[in-house]
Amino acid sequence: MRILLFGAGGQVGRELRAIDWGADIELIALSRGEADLSVAGSAGGAIEKEKADLVINASAYTAVDRAESEPELAMAVNAGAPGEMATACSMLGIPLIHMSTDYVFDGEKSGPYVEDDPVRPLSVYGRSKEAGESAVREALDRHIILRTAWVFSAHGQNFVKTMLRLGAERDDLGIIDDQYGCPTAAASIAEAVAVIARRIAAGENVRWGTYHYCDAGVTTWFGFARAIFEAAQPHMGKQPSVRPITTDQYPLPARRPANSVLDCGKVETAFGVRAQPWRDRLVDVIERLYA
């Protein structure tokens, strides 16, 4: 099987490239330089050229706040390009695995979100990702949409790396403590995608549709920050004081859901993908960063 990967330079893309796919699977990894998804026709053209057996879209415009001032670019990458991919895949009879986000929800639900809960994104970023989901569903029956949340890794820009940088620069940090979610290692997401991809490659009877995958455990950004500094303590020496604040005390251009906890029972039932504790994965990432 030939798998075409979009977003090879991103957090999840890098982890997908690091997986040992075995001799039976060839991974064709495209970075933004090789397929600029902000340009109409780029995604569809790449799929038609490569003639792969499966497409994985791990690419996205993820600058949540900047998207408020760049809505056209966010929509092009997060909605237009996935729609092109799905259309091209439909024409060629190819399935698609497409990554999405917890930010398609408004955060008003009291418990974890399941896949069938109504979506109501609060930001341009969330609306662009929801539009991408809709475009994929409309154009292609054989698709997997995998929503995830609070992604971190040793690569790119993410909350873990930001906290370590700020912690080295400042003595005091105020971190939001009224937004709840599930921190998720990019490596965990890549492993989940690989399980699904191998099931498709094996010709198994796959239940197409929308799924959630996050690492196990719920926290706030404040709780996440405390865990980061606890894990990094042997490497940092002196640590900053971390105090909880409210969303109102730290206004940002884009609104975030107060609750974006995702229920991941469906993906475990369908594919046997079991969530990993995010705290364990955090320790792994911290060790990789300091190594």
C-alpha cells in the first residue's frame, strides 16, 4: 500500500514519519513546500499525481488567534484543501483519514463530547475546521475524521514548549484554570492513525465516519502547566511560580471552549485504540526536548 501524507512537517506528521510502517507500506510524505494547501488545486493535484491507496491529511492552519485576522487563509487550508482531497479521493476510489479538532464544539456541555454532539465553533479556526469536516463528508463516503485536542510534542509550536520557554524567562506565570481538555501527544495520535491505516491496508471492514482520540486524563491549562514544570524540574533547576487565572483575566482574539473534553470510547470499540495517559507521554516529550 502507498500512503500519501499531507502535513509531513507538522507535529503529527513528524510522528507519522517516525513510525515503522514495515515493508508492505510506502509512506509518501509531503511538506508545505511540496504541497502548499493554501493554493487551490495543490491538494487535488498531488493526489492525482501520486496515485496512492490511502491519503492522510495531518496538515492544518493551527494559529488559533491569528486566524481571526486571516480568515481566508484559515478557510483555504482547513476547509478548501480537505474538500479538494475528498473530491480527488472520491474520483480515484481512495479513502481519506482527516485530522480535526475539539474546537468544533462550543464548550457548553457539562460532560465529554461524543462524535454525534452538535457542533458550534466559537472561532474562525473552529469554523474553518468544521467546514473542512463538512466538505469531507459531502464529497467522500470512505473517510475517517479523527478529532483530537491540545496537541503537544518535541516539534513545532505547542503549549509544552511555550511553557518551558516562558518558565526560563519569567519568575511568575498566570495560567488559565477554567478551560478543561485532554492534552494529547502527537505520538499518540500518530499511533492511532497508524492502527486505522493498517486496518484499511489489510482490507478489513472499516466503520467509516467521525471519531475522537485524545490521551487519557482531563485537566486545565493551569494543571497542564504545573505538570510540565514538575516533569521538567530535574532539568530546569529554579522554576517559576504558577498561579491560576480565569479566561477573563487573559483575553485573546479567539474564543476557546470552556469544556473540550472528548469521549474516545467509539474509536476504542471500532479499532481497539486505547488512550494513553497524557502525563506519561508528557514525561517522554520533556526527556526528548532536554536530550
